[in-house]
Amino acid sequence: MKLSGIFLPHNKGTQDSACVKLPLPKTVRIPMLMGIGAPCVPLVIKGDKVKVGDFIGDTDKLMAAPIHSPVSGTVTAVEDHLLLNGRLCKLVVIETDGEQSISPDVMPPNVRDKRSFCDAVRISGCVGLGGAGLPTHIKLNYDQNTRKINCLVINAAECEPYITSDCRTMIEQPDSVVDGIQQTLKYLDIERAVIGIEDNKPEAIRIMTEKTASDGRIEIKVLKSKYPQGAEKVMAYNTTGRLIGDRQLPLDKGLIVMNVSTAAFISDYIRTGMPLVSRRVTVDGDVVGNPMNIEAPIGTPISELLKFADTDIEKAKKILMGGPMMGLCVYDPDTPLIKTNNAILAFGESRKKPQTACISCGRCVSACPIKLMPCRLEKAFDAHDIDTLRRLRADLCMNCGACSYVCPARRSLAEKNQLAKMLIK
């Protein structure tokens, strides 16, 4: 069986660009929700002094990860913040003092077994660094009495155009990647791991092959550069041959799928105790004068990253957080960088052609990696036919955008699929 998908221009112009550290911004703005789950409650108030690594947000809700200060300085406000998905959450504003003093709470965790390993991952504030931002401890803390996990899949596909931050992680931090994998195998008692890397990353493949050569439990799987290779179910099938069905999770097939940058972060946290307070991001696009990879504190206004990369922000007609296929449009250039961001892309004039009538060519159906029928979903959505949307399984859409990309009529299929899911809810 072959899963569908499409071939895209790679535009990986920053693949050989070593990551550069961003100068410390004057102010950071840190949302209390940066992924899937419940928002955190601010643990600080205006006037509080904070240091790097201090807890500034947490909650007793299960589906959540705590939030730490990425800077030292003074809390100047705790205010409401409108997220790109329309939800409201609290946001902590910190004015930096330039000293970057480290919190005394930052120390390597005492990891002895699976429970302490999962506890450490939660305390670190780790969320999935390549997708929707599921708190990582939720994924790892499965019941070993009811589930037998025998394979860890490391998602290093990075299949969207432009983005190279995961690739640079493998090139610049290969020891952290391998150690994070080995720690996870050890404490979760998993037999083996497979690292899935697209074939357009030869340097990363070479380095990771060398670094894993002495560990027979870890396999490198070179995959075709075909979008959406990095989708969880697609990655699972193309690396292990296991098909994850409707309403199933990788856990149901004996798998855990983890992003490669997440694995590297877990290693770094266990070694240093420094929580998730910064991100490596690719900054690129046709109005970016110096495309590059940048490491920046969480909460940095993305306008700071764009300026650092010599971007003419006045010419930017569209700014994306993420890739061109699944990224979210930014309404404000000062939107803060969050944990799940792996790229900031800025583009000039839109090249989108006007829409025409659907010609029932079926290209969207052929391109869909999970065999949905986007053309029929669009008609059902336009008619507000919720029963048909349910029958056509609109809720399974992964929002990869392949349908819109191949549509010769330039229909807004991907957008309407997401609106359809909201309509069903």
C-alpha cells in the first residue's frame, strides 16, 4: 500500500546556514497557552522579578505543560492575549535586564525510572516541537500494563518547503538527538528506534548515520521527499509499515512518534536542567534579505527575528508562523514566538490565481494522504450539511493543504475543511 501525497519545491535555502543567536530583545511577551491543552495560570504579577528558568505559568490540568521565563527581568504586565486560533489566554510581559541571570531552580533532574523521566519531561515544559504542541509527557506516560510499545519513531522529515530548523538540529546537535533517543528507549523500555529523514537532507543523513552506527537499536530510514511525509500517520507507516487507522493513535500500534528536535531537547534538559525557554527557527521568504536559522527566546516579537534577517517588513503582505502549507497567518508582526514555532516566513505580493468552478477532476482526492474527498466536503460545508460532513469524516482532516495545492480551480479546500471541523463541533 502507498500513501498519497504531493511533490513540492523544497526551497531549503537555509539548510547550510548555521544557527545564529538573536540579540536579547528588550521585551518578551509570553502566552500562557502554546500548544494543545489547557492554558496555564500566571504565577507572577506586575512588578515581580524573574530569572531565566523561573516558573511563570502552570496548571493542575492534565493536558498542559508549565511555562518558564526565558529571560531575567521585571514583569511589567499580565494581560489578555488573542491567539491566532481566536482563543483568549493570559500573557506575561517581561522587560529584560540584560543580565540573563539563571534561576537557582535550574538544575539537572534526578531521573531513575519511567515515572521520574516523565515527571522531568513535564517539569521541563516540553511540548512537541514539530506539530500541534501536545505536551510530551502525555505521549510518554502511557500505561505499560495495557500497552506494549516496541518502537520509537523519530520524525525528522521536515517536509514543508523552506523550513530547515530540524535539519540544523541534526547537524549541530547530533549527540543530543542520539542521547535523547537512548534516554527514551531506556526509561520507557522500548526495544528500538527508527529515525525517518527525507532524502533532501544528505548532510543530516550522513551525520546521524555515523552517530548511530554503534547502537544497533537505532535505524536510519531515508524517505522520499514527498509531502506530507512528516504527518504522524504517514511517518509511522513509511518507517515501520504499521497503518494507524481511523480513531487510532500510534500507541494503538505499538509506536511512539516524536519530533527530532524534541528528542534533542529532552537530552539537553536532563543534562542541564534548563527548561524549554528558546527555539531554533528558520526565517525565510521572498522579502527576507538574509534567510537564516535563528535561536531566540520564547516570547520574542517575530518582528525582531524578521529585522535580524534583514526583512523589509513594509513589503511583507503575508507573514506565516510555520511553513507555507500548514503555517498560520500572522495579523500582527509583533506576535510573540511560541514553543511550537519552527519557522517565520514573510512573502510579498500574493501569486494566488482567482477561483473558478470545480471541474470534478479528482486531484484533491488523489492527493489526500488519508483518502478524504475534499471537493465533496467543500460542497457539504457550503450547504451547512453537518450529517454529510460527519459521513465524509471531515474530522479526520490533518490540514496538510495538499488538496488546495493541487486544485486547478484554486478552491479553498483546506480552509473549508478546517471550518467544517469547527461547524461539526
